[in-house]
Amino acid sequence: MTAAEHSNLVLAFARLLYVNGQATEQTVAAAEQLGRTLGLRAKVMPRWGELQLQSEDENGRVISQVAADPTGVDMDRVASAARVMEELGAGRLAPDAAAQAIAAISRAPPVPAWLFTLAAAAGAVALALIFGVEHSVPAALIFVSAAAGAILRRGVARVSANVFLQPFCAALVAGVIGGLAVRYQLSSSLRLVAVCPCMVLVPGPHVLNGALDLINGRIHLGAARLTYAGLVIAAISTGLLLGLALLGVTLPVDEAGRIVPFWQDVIAAGVAVAAYSVFFSTPLNMLPWPVAVGMLSHALRWGAITVLGFGAAIGTLLACLIVGLILTPVARRRHMPFAAIGFASVVSMMPGVLLFRMASGLMQIAGGAQTSLELISATIADGTSALISILAMSLGLITPKLVIDDLSERSTKVKS
């Protein structure tokens, strides 16, 4: 292969990692390591929407770029690409064969539609159990609503490449079904029939990858990732509130949550983690890690809040610290996107309900019909609590990763 072909291989490898959820630092390091294996001095420069590669060998410099939107998460593709590069580095695979393998992996289909649908439905019901659903009829409606939303998402993906249309349509369906449940008195004041199917749409890995980019000084890319995540949440909130409004129903902003038994919280958390792992195409041999760690983290959070009396933010921070400590070395060893595996383990701690309530409060305030001091204060409280919880999750997951990654890099430099 020529230098240009080697550069294309490095760029294709970097793009495969980048668009499927791998953290930016790991993507850049892996691509540059591959360049050294191929005899290139490669530098990868990621931006939102593209990757640029500058590579140089004894024959000169090559500059190339490729379009790359980091909006997907597929852990199986990332792990498969890493295995191909290990085979290439060990000399068991030729560069041209590696290029063909990378191209095949990038075209690998996502999880089957039936499994995706089942995971969405089971994950939504599990979240409802964590938030305190008490009757079988609302749980059945949540199952049907989330399943319908998953089928609709796959259908919309076939006809439109718009990344915001899928969550909007799924949330609209959830809002309509939730509004019907309220109309026929099949939903409690918590509106879990409407909210829980939307919880499975929240783009947590992009929030974590955006926070990682900001901490590592990639300001523009980090801001772009967080903006993307925020727009997805806005699309979900818009679809949910529109669906409810069509039935003349609103989402209360000051409803107190329910405390569920320890066993119910932990088991439901395991189901929710398994469901999200299916969304992210986690290899089956890797599935026990996020499920076990997710159940452990929920047990710790439940104990911190219920037994020790800590606030929700402190309980979330402690639980996420444990998740980060356990899963960072696992993700490094198994070549898994940390943001995906980490978020899957703590998915039920994501304050999606608070975000949706805040959006509902803002809509009611904008309407002006029944604006009150209680409504304004409850809306501000929901937004503040959501922000604090997201910060606690991000710090808890990211801090151990940064420390462990730094220690690993220092150890590697000492050995070399």
C-alpha cells in the first residue's frame, strides 16, 4: 500500500471510532498508534462534522479529511475495529485486509428491529418501576408506548436522515398515549405513562463525551456535543408536551416522587442497564459488566439516600464514582466506548423527568394563563435539580477515568 492508502486506512479507522461513540482522546490516540504501526507520523484533528488527518512518511506529507458526525453509539463496531487493529499490529493481518475489514465493520447493521423494540419497551417499564409505578395497567401502557416509539424510530430512520426527527416522533407518540391514559384515569399524577417512554430517548453518552472534550480542552467539539445533546432533549420535550397538549393534558412540575423498595430498585436498574446496552449494540460477552455495575451503583445510591439521608445529588455522585472506578479499566481493556458503557450503567439516574417537567413549566409560564409564584419556583427547582444531577453524574464518571487514564499514560511512558 502507498502512503496515501495507509493514510486512508488510518482515517477510516478513526472515523469508525469517532462516529460510534468512542471518546475523542481514545480515538485520536488509537489512530495515531495505527499510523506509527504503518510507518506514518499521523495527527488526527477532530471537529464536529469532520475528521482531518495529517500524515507524513519519508516520501512526504498527506493531508486528508472525511465527513464524520459523532451522533451514533455502537460498541460492537468499536470493539471489532480495535480487534482488527490489534491483528494488524501483531502482523497477523495485512494492511489491505485490514482496510477491507474496517469497511465491512462500518456497514455492519444495528441490532435487529425486534430486539431494539423489546429493549425500548422493557427499559421504559424498568424506569417506571424505579420511579414508583404501582399498577399493571400503566406499566402495560408504558410497554406499548415505548415499543411503538421504537418501531416508529426505525421507520423514520429509513426515510429521513434528520437526527432530531426520530426522538421527536417517538416522544409525540408517548405524549398522546400518556394524554389518553390521563383522560381515562389510567395514569397517576406522576404521568409516568407519558414520561418513561421518553426517558429511553435521552442522549446521555453525548453529554458525557462532551464533558470529556471540555475537560481535555477541546472547547469547540465539547460545546458542539453538548449542543447536540441539548437539541435532542429539546426535540423530545417538544414532542412529549405537544402530544399531551393535543389531549388537553399538562405535565405537573412539582409532583413528589415515590420511594420504592430496595429489591425493586436494584432489579429494575439491572433491566434498564441491559436495555440500554442493547441500544448501544454491546457484545454479549461484555453485557454482564454494565448490568452488574449498574445494579451495584443503584444499591449504593439507594442506601446513600434512604439509609444515610444524603441528597439525591450526593447519592448520584457517590454511585457514579464507583461506576467510573470499575468500568474505566474494563473499557480500556475491552476497547469499549467509556461514555456508552458508563451511561448505560447509570441510565436511570439521568434526571430526564426533571428536564421534561422544567420544559412543561416554561411552557405554562409562557402561556401566562395560570402563572403563579409556585409554578415559577417549581420550574426553577426542577431545572436546578436536573443541572446539579447531570453535573454529579458527569463528575462521578469522568473523574476516575481521567485519573486512571493519566496513570496509565505515565506508566506507558516509563516502560518505553
